[in-house]
Amino acid sequence: MRQMKEEMVAVHLTKGERRILTALAKSKGISVSKLVRDAVRSVYGYELPKRELKLCKNPRCKKGYNSERITGQYCSSACSQYIRTKRHRAKKKLMKMANQKKEASRNI
């Protein structure tokens, strides 16, 4: 368990656990995320990676998210799929227009 990669560490808390952590962090005057980082550091012996918030590249979404990978551009697979579909349909439309133009020039 100690040899887990940093990216794979995930903390899932119940409502009660969140309430306890929030109260503890408030009493110490620190944020909950700092409290969790300190706990992970003491248990697993390493730092959780500090990731900056990224904005989703989907123009309809623009949500902030923490990327698992450096190359991640979208907040979810649905946003990624939307962009891929949009690109594909745009290419099909351009090809259709180009074919119509060729046929019109042949018929003249």
C-alpha cells in the first residue's frame, strides 16, 4: 500500500467524517486539504501532488477541475467526446460541401 503512486491516492469521506475533519481543521486554524495532506504524509511517507485548477476546454462547460494527467484538457469524458464529435461532424460537412462544389463544376 505504501508503494502506491501519488496520482492514485484518493480520499473518499462520509458526511460525518467530513464534519469531523472540518471541525478539527477549524480548531487548528488550517484548511481541510492541508489537514488531509499532513495525514497522508505521515501515513504513507510522501506528499500529495499539488495540482493547480484547470479550466475545461469545452466551450459549453468551462468548469474548473484537477487533472489526473498533465495532458488532460477536459473535466470529463463526456466533454471530450462532445468535442471529438463536433470536429468529426465539421469535417464531414466540409467534405460534403467540397464534393458538391466538384459536382457543380463538372455539370457546367
